[in-house]
Amino acid sequence: RAAIAGNRAAAAMNLALLDPFELHSELPEVIEEQLVASGNALVCAFNRRGNLLAAGCADARVVIWDFETYGIARTLEGHKGRVTAVSWTRSSRRLLSASMDCQLILWEVLGGTASVTIDLGFPIYHAEMHPLDRRVCLACVHPPGAVYVQHLEPQR
């Protein structure tokens, strides 16, 4: 028993001496693909299925890539300041974007149109859709450093 315990202790000490990159030899050594858009992507989020990737850009655009083809599926334009957050609804039919221009925009992804635009009056640093209710989101603004629970009602 003492020999087995000694072997385990030696193995644990040797593990600490190993190169951490050798433990993850299955990781790729090079980037396989690069998604390119003309704006600088600041934030990004996959939809629930993982086949679409939305990126909020410094030039106020939201770019959506088809992650299976790596092609741009849609470009959404409506913000006037850099985009600080993107968040998908559960169904992936809508995408919420937030910006330093104080606006939350809920996009209809298929048509590329804004269904709801809300001006909170403060720059928005982060926003997130409710995981179950597509009519509710959270928005973090500064100042005053508050978190808003915002109801998203379609424009009529």
C-alpha cells in the first residue's frame, strides 16, 4: 500500500512538471478559418443551434455569418454608435443589439428589419434577451450604472 501511495504522489508531482501544451496536443496549431467583415467586431454570439454567428461592430453594424459556409448571411444597419451587445432569441428568428447610441434594436433576422427600437437615453454597455420570454431583455447602462428590465413591444 505504501508503494502504491508513493507512486501516486510521484505521478502527481511529475504531472505538475509537464508542459501544459503537451496535455492538449489535440488542439489545432493554426486557426482553421477567419470570418472577415469590413468592420471591427467587438462582441459576438452564436444562436442556440450554433449555425449562425452574430457580431456587433465598431462601425455600428451587426453582421450575421452562416457558420456552416462561413459566408455573411445578413448585415443589419440601424445603430449610430458602436454595437456593445448582441443576443439571440430562443428561436433564432430575432436578434437583439445594443449600442453606445443608447438604443436597443430587436431585429427580424430573416427580413433584416428592425421590429422594435427603444432609446434608453444612456449608453448601453450590455444587453441580453430573457432565455424564455422573447418580449423581455436586460440592459446595463452607464451612467447611472443601472440594469433595466425592458419589455420589447412591436412597433405599430
